[in-house]
Amino acid sequence: MQYNKPTNETILAALSGQFRTFHQTLNKRNVACQHTTPVKTDLPEVGLSFEALDKLISAEVVPNLSASNGGRYWGFVTGGANPVATYADWLVTTFNQNVSKGGDSIASDIELQTLSWLCELFSLPRSFNGIFTTGATAANVLAAFTARQYAGLQQNIDITKSGMAGLDVNIFSATPHASMIKSLGFAGFGQNSWQKIPCNPDTEAMDIHALEAKLVACTARSKIVIASAATVTGTDFDDIAAIATLCEKYHAWLHVDAAFGIFERLVNPVNGKTHGIERADSITLDCHKWLNVPYDCGVFLTQHMDLLAQCCEVSAPYLANPENSLSYMSLGIENSRRFRAFPVWATLLAYGKQGITHNIKANMRQASVLAQWLEQSDKYELLKPCELNVVLFKPNTAVLGLTSAECLAKLNASGQVFLTPGAWQGQAIIRAALSNWATSDEDVQQVISTLNQL
Ligand SMILES: Cc1ncc(COP(=O)(O)O)c(C=O)c1O
């Protein structure tokens, strides 16, 4: 058998070559690579040399990547990887620590420190702690597990140990993210288990009076409320302070999905749109969104670490933990875990609160420039004032002769921008979500010119 063992020097040279080429061409490549096929290579009997592998990657993979790391990929809520976090992420792979438990490395201490810095960044009380996850979806899964454990304990059922039988619970939400609904399925509540609370007119934000009416009428022994900060389409924020007051009054668990909306807190600290989030039982946030660290990196925060630990406890003699040492494998889904806190730690140190806030403000300003242009254009219709980083619009069909879907396809086919669809007040629309540090004012003008040329 042949073993392929390139030297560290060879690897570093190849990495720096790939990095340089990718970044030099990032702004020139089509933002979305729309027609891809698998690499035409059979599984080799005898492995390729490293040089051949590197060439194959350059020839077959690199040309078929998107520019999601660049400034004009505005689909979903996609954050770019900032340079410092990129460097730190390479180190994560180089160090290859398994952050499952403390006792053998500084990695778990850094995760703990990073969580505490994130709480400080977002002005959350010290009673919050948590764990890094693969993303907001996994954080929402932990939220569903923890809320389930809370509901069970209210009814003297340890759900983690005994299962859901007999659990009597109602779940309320206005506009939960699709991943939250998926999480309710994972947790055994069922994806259809939640009751929809009506929204305030022309928004996706919860009507508080309707929530109170539901809570008053609710006869279930436990109640869970899932709030949004912000919704992925309308970027609407539920009135979290008012919801927290109702949850306290009716002994309901409050989870807030703040995957990207929590970053608004940097611009308008505690009295902004997230006011009251500090009273939530748990919070989801995503660092691979607006903190611009590489995928994959989310965070679950809770003021009830004891419940999280009950949900995730894992024990086996070979996993025994030195006393007083952290055990992340007993606080999350995975036993073995990547050192994904490290790029966040490095980002917080390198940019500081001011640098991170600067990037958030830049994206918000750029989104509002785009929104203003759309508003005055006769080719498009701006569907909602832009208050954060997402712009909702559709083509003026009378002028362009295109439906939203056709317009979106044309814009994406231009290679100049990548946008994703959505639905707003029952109509098909186009979303532009700006959450990348790399987006420049020139990028915005380039997209405006593409929009104008349609
Ligand atoms: C509000 C909200 N929650 C959850 C998610 C899911 O995030 P992830 O893709 O990181 O799992 C998103 C993604 O856009 C989101 O906007």
C-alpha cells in the first residue's frame, strides 16, 4: 500500500496558493455557480499524489464554487468569514482539539471564556451560559430539549429519562423560523404542535394581546412561548419585554430565536428592538451569520444550565470527567466537538466591540441604500421599509414583464449577485440579506446597476 504523506511545507505552499487564488478571483467569479456536476473521477485504487489532488481541486472544484464568501452573495442570511476568523479556523484544524471535556487542554476554557464574552458583547446578564453548536438550527434543537425538560419537571416527569408520555404542554409562536419547527419535531413535540399567534398588522411580529388571550385560555399544565428577534423575512422583532412579562405571569418558558437579530443590540443596546431578551429562558444566536466567522458556528444560551445538563447528560466509565472540570459532551448534542469557539474568540479579540458594531452598521446602511434605490425605481417595488439588513422587493411586472421568480432567476443568472426568494403578505418576493463584512459600497452600486439593467 502506498501512503501519501506531503510535507508540512508542501501543504502550506498549496494552501497559500489556493487561498491567494481564491481571494484574488472572489469578486470576479459568478456569485452563484448554478449548474454543477460531480467531479468526474472514480474512487482510486491507489491514491493520487498530493500535487495531483491539489491540481484536481484547482481544476474541478474551485471553478464551481459560489462566491458566498464575497460581498454580493445576499441569499438566506449569509455571513462571510472575516480574515482573522479564517486564520483562527485554520488553526482549529491544525490544533484538532476535541472539546468534549476539560482536563486536557485550554480549549474548553476558551469556549467558556468566549461564551462569557458573547454575553458581555450582547449585554446579557451573567446568569446566561451555554454551548457552541453547529448553527442556529442545532441551538434551536437544544432550546426545544430544554423547554421540554422544564415542562416535564413542572409535571414531575423527567422527560430525558422517562420519555414524553403524559406530558401536557401547549406551544405558542407567531412566526417561528423553519428550523424551530424542525426542532419541535426532533424534540418529540411534533412539527405541527405549536399554536400560531396572530401578528400585528403588516408585520411578522406577535400580537401580544392575542398571546395573552391564548395563555389565559390555555388549560395545559405547561406552556412554552417561542419568540423571534428577528424574523428571517420581515426582520420583525417580537415585543420580547412584553412577552417575558406574560411568560412570568403564566409560568411559561420563553425561548428567543435571535440568530441574527441579536446583533441589533450592538447598535441599539438594551433599549432597542431586543429589549427584554435578557429575561428569556433561552436564546439562539449564530456566529456564522453576522459575526462573520466560518461555518459552522452557532450558540445556545440559557439561564438554566441545570436543565440543559439534564437533557444532555452522558455517562460511561471511559468518559469519566475529572471533578470540577467542564464537560461539554454533557451539555450538547455531540460527544466529540470541534474547537469552534476559537474563531469567535479570535474575532472578539481582534475586532473588539467597536469593530464588530462597525460591520453591523455598515451592512445596515448598505441595505438602506439599496432599499432607497428600489423605492424610487419604477422597475421595482420595495415591499417594506428596511429597518435592519434585509430588503424585500419584487419587480414591477407592468414595466419589466417579469414575475418575482423570473426576475430572481435573471438576477442570479447575471452572476453579479445572489438573492433568494421569500413570501411577504401572501406574495412571492425577492430577499436581499446583507450580512457580510466584505460587502463594500461599490458592491451595492454594482448590484443596483444590475437591477437597473434588467
Ligand atoms: C432566525 C433564524 N433562526 C434559525 C436559522 C437557522 O440557522 P442555521 O442555518 O445556522 O442553522 C436562521 C437562518 O437563517 C434564522 O434566520
